[in-house]
Amino acid sequence: MERVIGVNLSQKSTENVEYMIEKIKEKLKVLNLGAIKPSHFDEEMYEELKEIYEMVQRKSSFSPSEMQALVEELGSLRKK
């Protein structure tokens, strides 16, 4: 269980979705920040989003193809 100051990611919440999306964007240095917004995701995809978040946090850098795959995966998790 990850515990960051004031953030308990074991709890499904809108705030945690927002936190993870922002941290993923920071780590990937997403150029088009508007393309990925916390409001595009809901708690139904929480576990999948958390898996992506944890994987992104473990790595120090990403190849362009890895970044593309991650962005595509996030896109597949967006609310319909």
C-alpha cells in the first residue's frame, strides 16, 4: 500500500484519481496536458489506473514507444 503525505491510494476516490493522473503526467512530461485530465476518469477504472501509476513511478525514464503505449492505455480507460 502506497502512502504519500495525506494520500492513501488504497482508497478509491476522485481525489486519488486526480492525484495519480497528475503524477503520471509529471513523470511522463506529457506535452499536451489537456489531453489527459482527471475528469476523464472515474473510480470504475481505479485499479487499472493505479497499476499504470505504480509502474510509471517505478521507472526513471521512458522510450517514446513506451510513452505512446502508456498514453494509449490511459485513453482506453477514459470515461465513455
